[in-house]
Amino acid sequence: MADIEIRTFELTDESAVIALWIRCGLTRPWNDPKRDIERKLCVQPHLFLVGTTGQELIATVMAGYEGHRGWINYLAVAPQYQRQGRSRTTPCGSRLSEN
């Protein structure tokens, strides 16, 4: 099992992120994913995380916090990496709680 690096979204990730969302069935005709990314980059961009293994982008999470409660949107894992227990072995949860 390859190591996963969790890091903040970068603009160069956009096409890979949208492709992953499409593969995972997260996009909807009434929501433009490019526009959703633009909006997220204006509010708490540090809570938009991606997971990579080597050069491959394999996961995303777009989180938010308004001072009382948090939420998660666009939680995606590439299908070939799902159901392998990776979420239990990555620092994503602690990364979100730091912010």
C-alpha cells in the first residue's frame, strides 16, 4: 500500500480534482465544479485538502467551519483506492481539527 500525502489544494490540481469528482459521481448538472472550487478558495481555502500517492491525486475533501459546527463536502476517494482502510491510517482528520 503506497503512502498518501495529504496537502492543501493547489490551482494546478483543478482538472484532476474535477475528474475525480466525476468518477466518484459527486458532480451535479446544477453545480459547476469549477465555480465550487472558486468559491472555496475565497473562504477557508486551507480546508480544501487533497490526497496524493506519487503524482496521482486520489482523494479530496472540502471542509468548512463557521465557528459552531463543521461540514464536509466533496469527500472523494478514487474507486481503486476505496475500501482499503486508508482513512484510518492518514492524518486527514487531525489535519482538519488543527484548522
